[in-house]
Amino acid sequence: MANSIQPVIMTADLNRLLAFYTELLGATQTSRVPEDGPAFYVGLRVGDSELGLVADAEGAAGAAGRILLSIVVEDVDSLLARVKALGGSVRGQPNNMPWGQRVAHIADPRWQHRQPHPASLK
């Protein structure tokens, strides 16, 4: 079962969103990848919730970023076997990431019958 679910906003302007949520909601930065240089990912705490921001260089400046859910589970590989049986699809096979997570991308059933699938949808 899932241990946690975190919304993640993908944006062409990570610094702008970071400033926005920090000033508007008093968000505090909990993590940053990489620690030095331009950030790829910034984790925020807003009250008792978490929010992730991911730099998306392919996103158009000023365009709405896509939002995905980061779902932490005990065993990614075992979970993937159940996705298709429940009406979803596996959009990317599991990969071990440099920051220590094993990550895979899935689509829930609502995306199954929509065409075309955007290349950036994960």
C-alpha cells in the first residue's frame, strides 16, 4: 500500500513558483536536488502537507505546468504488476534515481481513452 502521496508541479520557472508558494503560504524548503546550482527538484512543507516543484525545461514559459502525484510505496516493481489489471498503464519502467528513489511512471484509468497522449504525460 501507499505510504504517502505528494503533489508535484512541473514548471518552466521553478524559482518563480518557489517564491510564490513561499510568500503566499509560508512554505518552507525541505529538500533540493541538486543541493548546489540550478535546482531540478525542490521539496516544500506547507503546514502539514508537502509540495514538490520540478524544473521542466520543455514547458513553455507562462504555460500551465503539469501536475503529477508522487506516490511512495514499499515495492515499486510489485505495484506495477497490478496497474494494468486495475485499468491503468505503465508509462515508464522503473529506474533507480541518483537521489536514492526507485521511480516508475503510470497513468490511471482516466487517461486510458484520451488521445493523443502528450509525450510529457507520465
